[in-house]
Amino acid sequence: MLKKLQEKWKVGIGRLILIIATFAMGGSLCGYLGRKLLGFTGMEKGVLWVVAYVLLVTILWPLCVIVISIPLGQFVFFRNYLKKVFARISGRKK
């Protein structure tokens, strides 16, 4: 699996590890911030909380990944990755 990602993204093993670490830390930060921000609302955990959490995490994830990518030296990769993701979501081809 790692070999396929290396080939797809055209990166060496060291850079692949940094990219995977950025995805992991960005996702963890996003989940943490989502829970903290919803904690300030005083909303009880239930269906509405879950819907709000999913929406909030969806908005926060790209920001968290970009922030984490900077100190790990992967900003250019994630800038390009997010451009592709947003192009696919909006229906434009890249």
C-alpha cells in the first residue's frame, strides 16, 4: 500500500512518512478543536451535536492540515492536494 502511494504521489519513503504524519496530526487536531469548539456552545451530545460536529470538522480539516503541513515542510504538497480536492467537489476538472 505504501508503495502505491509513493508511486501515485511521486515521493520518496521519507517524504511519504511526513505526508502520512501530517494527515494523522491534522485529523487529530481537527477532531480535538471540533470537540472544544462545540463544548463552548453548551450543546448536549445528541443527534444535533453529531451533525454540528461533522459539519465543523469538515470545515476545520483543510485548515488543520495546512497548519500542520508548514512545520513538517509539506505545505506545497497539501496546497496542491487540497486544490485537487476542492476542484473535484466543485465539479471542475484539474
